[in-house]
Amino acid sequence: MEYSHHMIVRQEHLNQYGNLFGGRVLAVIDELAFIACARTWPGRNFVTRAVQDAEFTAPAHLGDVLEFRFGVQTVGNTSVTVRVKMLICDSHTGAASRSFDGAVVMVCVDDEGRPMSIQQ
Ligand SMILES: CC(C)(COP(=O)(O)OP(=O)(O)OC[C@H]1O[C@@H](n2cnc3c(N)ncnc32)[C@H](O)[C@@H]1OP(=O)(O)O)[C@@H](O)C(=O)NCCC(=O)NCCS
């Protein structure tokens, strides 16, 4: 993975069960996918087309440190697939365990919002 991002789970990120709200994770990975595209192809516009294979495998809790590892996985004509993994870092041991894995498909668009070739 080319990039990483860290965040701490705060009160405002929790659902009614006291776990990290999945929608918050989806918002973060959407932004990270855009960042991966913007860093790789500066000056281009990208919008989100799809989220694929999104799997929540272990809950995160208040105070957990989260590490997101992400990067461009595949490049098509107009689309880019960005893989994102989220790990929970144990604050005592430093060990990281898997919590989320998924991919975001971004599409390069022109000024009118129409798909355009990334290599153009
Ligand atoms: C993104 C958008 C411009 C693409 O237009 P479109 O007519 O759907 O484009 P296409 O069907 O030609 O697909 C464009 C690319 O996405 C890929 N794609 C489309 N649907 C996909 C899906 N469900 N999963 C994976 N890839 C997909 C196509 O294979 C194509 O890739 P390629 O050019 O690399 O081969 C249009 O769908 C759109 O405006 N969507 C809303 C975007 C939005 O508001 N996002 C949220 C805020 S950023």
C-alpha cells in the first residue's frame, strides 16, 4: 500500500452499540480513495463510482487508534480502483489487527462530469 492515515475513534464516531459506526468508515475510505487519485494524477477530477468487497471483520471501540493503508490497485481507461485496509492498533502492545477491507472505484471526469481517459 502506498499511503497511510491514522485516526482515533472518538465519541462522535460511535453507533448506538458503542462501536465505530460503519458509515464513518465508508466516509473515510471514500476520501482516502480520492486522495490516492489526487496524489497520483494531480489536476484531474475524480468522483466515486462504486464501493466493492467492503468487509467489516472486527469492531473498533472508543479510543482505538486506527490505521488505514491504501493505494491504487488497478487502473482502467477512465476508472481507478483504490484498495483500503483498516487496522486497529492495540494501544498496549502496538499490534495491529484487521478490521475492514474494501475497494473504491473512482472515475476520472472532465469539467462537465463526463468520464474521461486517465491517460489523456
Ligand atoms: C461516475 C460517472 C461519471 C461515470 O459515468 P458512467 O456513464 O456510469 O460511466 P461508465 O459506465 O462508462 O463507467 C466508467 C468506468 O467505471 C467503471 N465502472 C462502472 N460501474 C462500475 C462498477 N459498479 N464497479 C466497478 N467499475 C465500474 C467502468 O468499467 C468504466 O471503467 P473503465 O473506463 O476504466 O473501463 C457517473 O456514473 C456519475 O456521475 N456517477 C455519480 C458520481 C457521484 O456523484 N459520486 C458521489 C460523489 S463523488
